[in-house]
Amino acid sequence: MRMFLHKHVRVLVFAAVLISSPALEPSSFVGPDLVWSETWPGPGVFSVRLLSDYEVSLLHTPFDAPVFVLGASEKGSGALADSLSDGTRHVEGPSVAVLAGAHANEPAAVLAAYWLVERCRVEGGTLVVVPRANIPAAHWSGTPDGAPLTLTLGGRSLRYGARFTDPVLESLPDPLWHVPPATALSGKSLVLPGFEARNLNRVYSGDPTGSMTARTAWAITSMLSSPGVIGAIDLHEAGRKSGLAYTLITRSEFMDVAVATALDLEIRYDLTFRLERSDSSHAGYSHWEWGSMGVPSFLVETYNPAQDPATDSQDMLELATQQLAARVFAQLCALDGLVRHMAETSGQMMRLEGLPSCVDEVQTWLNGSIL
Ligand SMILES: [Zn+2]
């Protein structure tokens, strides 16, 4: 606990230095309080859990994170909704998990999750939303002495952090090399630089006795182990160089859902998403490891210009902010299609209500004109 208190003080010092407005000091929020400072649950949310409900060692640490449960009027109709609160496990309704914020420098993913939390209702099942899966990645900018930036969007202050967990908040030093857990088990030789051990999307399925990042992954994996879970969606963004922008990524066994969703996106919204089939080189990735558990799982990637190297003539983060509404809209359209097609594949009818009908609607929301 002392470690965390000490590190909280460091974050607070950053806030004092970097935030000129004394009104909110958004950079001072740590752990779950960061999420509570950024979003306001709407009527579709009927309960809120924490990741520590699934891995208790996260409790009272900056790694704990709110888990919003959205469902229909029949409270607790989905498996994830009921698996912990009273010990009963209702399995009559399907549950889909939506994760965002594994990488805290991908704001359209986090905002899409906030749209769900604030504005959506779910019919025929349960949606379990974790808008910031790795909150400590939002506590720094990716450089040792760099505080995170804050995007001001209407009345919302949104933290723009980094791809990796803040090492000051991590319980273990980086190893020399990081070997994704499943790779170690399979005996293959996928070896990554040591700092990738702080990349939440390289440490699945996680480890309840490992680093805090690995424990966070374990909490999410445990959450997805609940009966009745029919799918999981991990929202991300990418720079141009990665070649992943506007891509749906999944294992071959779930490609039918991705194909059907991509067709929907093209026909209904004139949005072109590429498809990418994963292989064992994706060991440690969320969708690969969750899929190995039999849970249809997908990565959704939109394009974030701020993840491209900046040039002298262009403020990439400013450009990224200008494009946010279109990216959030694309994330939500993809999510809608994936949920619908996952439900159909498992013989269920599950529908999201309250999604935006156009980019302008998202822009108005970002401007703070509708709540
Ligand atoms: Zn990402």
C-alpha cells in the first residue's frame, strides 16, 4: 500500500505542475476515480462492479477498474451480471463483454465504451463494459517524467495516456524479455522486449500471482469464464504504420462473424473495415487467448493520427481530436454488428439500443450538448 500511496503522490505532483485550471485537476484522479471523473452512467446501467471482484488482489490499487453492467428490464438476465453478487448463476441470457482502454493513448475506444455506458440499453442479454481496462496506463505519457495529457471535450476531461502501464505503479520491474504466458505453455519461442510485460494486450490470459498488469489480465479472463458469455470485444486504435487501422481481427474459427459485420459496415454505413485472421504469433493478445477459451473474441481497430510519428507541420494530437467523432462512430457501428452476429451465431437475439445514427450525433455528444 505504501508503494501506491507514494506513487499517488507523484501523480498528484504532476497534476499540480501541469494543470493550470484549479477547477477539477483531472490529472489527479487515480484508479477507478479516473473513470468516475470521465463518465456518468445512464439508465441502461443497472449495476457496477470492479475488476477486483474477479481478482481480489486488485482491490484498493490503481489497477482496479469499474465494470458497468447493462441489461434489459429483467435485472441480471445475463450470466456475467449474476455470477458474483448473490452466488447464483443465471444462464438464460447471453452476455457480451466490451473492453477498452487497454492502451490509454487510443481515445476513440474509451469514448465508444463511455457512449455505451451513458446512452445505451440492451435488449435480450447483458453487455458488460470495462471502459478503461488498464487505468495505470492513463497515469503517464509513456516517458519517465511525462504526465498524461488531458483532452477537453465539452464538459468532459479525458485522460490521454500511454500504451504501457506506468512502471512506477507496477509491482515488478520489467523482465529482460517478455514471453507471453500461452507461448511459454506451448513451448514456442515468441520473445518480446521486457517492457511488453506492461502491455495489457500481451499478457493474457494473465497470472493471479504475477505483476499487476498480469493480474489485471487475469481478472478480465476470469470475468469471461462466467457461463453464458457468448463473446468479447476489445476496442483499440492504431497508427497508419501498423497497417491495423480500420481492421477487425479474430481467430479463424470466428471469422464468419467478422465477415458478416464487415459487410454490414460497408452496406449500412459506408465504412470499410479490413479483416485479419490471427495465428499463434498473437499469443498473449486478448482476442487470441479469450478465443482459446471458446469465447468468440474480436479486436476492433480505428485510425488514430496521434499514434503516427508527429511531423513539424502537423499537430497530430489536435488532428486526432478533430477526427474523434468519426472514429467513435465507427467503433460503435462495428460493435453493434459484432454483438448482433455473435448473438445470432449462438441462437440468441440481442440488441443494443441508443447507438448513434450518424457522426454528427457523436460530435454533438462530444461537444457536451447532449448528455
Ligand atoms: Zn491498442
